[in-house]
Amino acid sequence: MQEVLDRHYTISDSIQTSLDDDSESIAEMIQRLGGIQLTAAKNIGLRFFVANKAELIEYDIISQLSDIESTTDILEKKMDNLLDFSYSILDKTDQVNKTKLLIHLSNVIDSEQNLLELYATFLDKNVTYLAQ
């Protein structure tokens, strides 16, 4: 996930740098940078715990897993919006469309950062519990 986030930072920086440059289309720029990538985040943890003795799991753990699952769902919706929008403007070179793309990408990056923080917090708080 960190690699995908780093790629999205690079694309964001490139868009920001090229806002006034109409010589390269959005498609050319994204292709040159390796493309927008979907984070492969599948969160089966909450469903697993709920299906297998949820009453034995502490509320805090279920709450953290629920937050992770919700954030993953939000990220997927933001990514869908980004991809739908980017497909509609691939041939564009203007500042307005690049700015809109940058906003969509920033929304995705925000959720990716949030999800990484949730994962790290979950692992830090529950490392001894998970080792059992």
C-alpha cells in the first residue's frame, strides 16, 4: 500500500508542476508516471471475527477493524470517482482539468494515508493479542 501511495504522491507532484504546461495530455502524463494504481486492500478481519466468536473479541478490536473496513469502502468509492473522472479527460491538457484531477487524487491519497495509519495503529495496539 505504501508503494501505491508513493506513486500517487509522484503523480500529484507532477500534475502540480505541469498545471501551466499544455504540451502533455493527462493520459501521456499518467502513462509516463506508471499509471494510477488501485490499492489491493481486502479486509476480511472484521467479518472473520464476527463469524467466529465475536463475543470473545474485545470491543476495541472490533471497533478498530470496523474503522478499517469503513475506510477501505470509502477509499474504493473515491478511487472509482477518480478513475471515472480521469477517463473522461484523458485527452485534455488544460489547467482546469488538471486541477480537478489533482483534487480527486488528493481525496484518494487522504484515504490511503488514513488507512495506513489505521493499520499501523491496529498492529501496534494488538501485537501481543494477535500473537496468541
